[in-house]
Amino acid sequence: MQDYRSDLSAFQIESHWRKTTPSTRRLLVIYAHPDDESFGNAGTIARYTSAGADVHYACATRGEVGGVAPELLNGYPDIAALRSAELGRAAEALELTSYHFLGYRDSGMPDTPDNQHPQALFGAPVAEVAARITALIRVIQPQVVVTFGPYGGYGHPDHIAIHVAAMAAFDGAGDPHYCPDQLAAGLPIWRPRKLYYSTFHTRMLKVGLWVMRRLGKDPEKAGENGDVDFVRVLTEATPVTTTVKCGAFLEQKDRAWQAHRSQLGSMGMLLQLPRVLRRPFTASESFTRVVPAPNGKPEHDLFAGI
């Protein structure tokens, strides 16, 4: 592979390439919204880009749904434009190799009118979404893919939808009979070697539940609208097989979080704490290895064995 840059607009993908000469180690992160990459895996991304690996982000939507302080919209026509710009700033902080919008709309939380929007990711055909991700896999040729687990972290419809599509794309990208139009357009088949879900360390979740209850808050009705059930998040969390240490990259992680200013919420309060107090919660990130199946031994590198 000589050059990443391919025109993916034929596959309804809007690409932003920050580097076009490939590295020997390549990671593709597949999530639903601008900010998922930073609030989920900023430390891991910074660790690998700092070591010379290429990290790419496939973002299904532009995060159009949700409240934003009016003053943050100054200079932007709408929330989508604001949040797209925030992702661009986070990409710079994390030194992402590229980021790509898959062309869908934020679906909002379960049982809300935004679920029914004609462009919502929640209602998009799985085969269509998977085909777009497959095109990215075939162009980027990552050895490692990271996405949400089956529950999507905390049950967001878009997180679950992108999980299903990413799984189909991971399996299909190396199949010479899958998405033949892409092969006719010159994209090669490619089979990534490793697949991970991002996950939560249950010990940290249990501490969080204890704190919420001590503060008189209902952990089953968390979030701004009371639509996040942290008890179920704990139940649905996939087991940690891989812990990536990223304590040396907390400054980059902070800058990536701060780039998503419109979405900081409780993260903003966490950022106000001295870094030494935040370190136990932010100096490592957890993953579940899916492919190849875990062997029971602790793992600390997504590229281990490659």
C-alpha cells in the first residue's frame, strides 16, 4: 500500500485525511458520534499515534441531537457543524491519521422522535452501514479494529447500531464475494487480524454506583434526562481482557476532551480536579478482545502478536 488517499465519496463517506503515507501499524476505531473517540479511548489513541502507529476514526453521525449552550453555536450554522469542528480539533490533539463521517444522523436516546428520522443511524439498513465501513477497512487496511460491545456502552441506539454494522464489516471485508462493487472499483479485500470492544472496568463502575447512591442519586436513572441505567451498564459490560496503560498521555487526553466543549457535561467537572486525583480513573483504558479469542492471559497492547 503506497498511499491511503482514496475518493470514498462514491460510498457516501466524507473523509478528512491528516496523513496519507501509511505506517506499518494501523488501527481503525469505529463509533457513532463525535466525542465517542475521545471520551472512550483518547488515551489509547494518543499512546499509539505517539509511537508512530496510524489511528483512523470512522464516525457514523455528526451528533446532531442534544442540547448545546447557545453561545457555543456562534459561528456555526447548526449543531452538526459545531460538533464536526470539535471532532477536527480532537483529531489534531490526538494526532489522528484520519477521520471519516459515514453520512448518518444522530438517532437520540431510546424511544425519542429522533429515532424515526429518515437519516437516523438507528433505522438505516445494517447492510448499508456495514458496506460503508467495509470500504474504509479495505482502504485503510487496519490490523486492529475497535468498536462498541453489543450493549453499546450505555444502551444508546446508535452505539448498538454501529456495533452490529462494524461486526458485519469486520467479517465481510476479507470476503471476495462481499460488496463486489467495491472490488470492481479497485478496493482490495482485507481481513483485520484483531477485533476489540471498548468496555468498562467493573471495579470502577461499582465505585461509581456506590458514590451515586451515597449522593442520593438513582443509578438506574442517570444522565441529563434520566435515561441511562448504570446498573444495567454494569450487568452488560463485557469482560476486560486487555488494559492499555496511557498515563503518560493524560495531557493529550485532556485536550481531546476539551475539544468537545459542547459535550463535556460531567467530564468537565472531572477535568477540574487535579490530574493526580483523576489518574486512577483515566490512566488506563479497558477492552475486550473478541478476535482472536482471548487465551486467559492479561494483555496490555492492542497490537500484541502482530
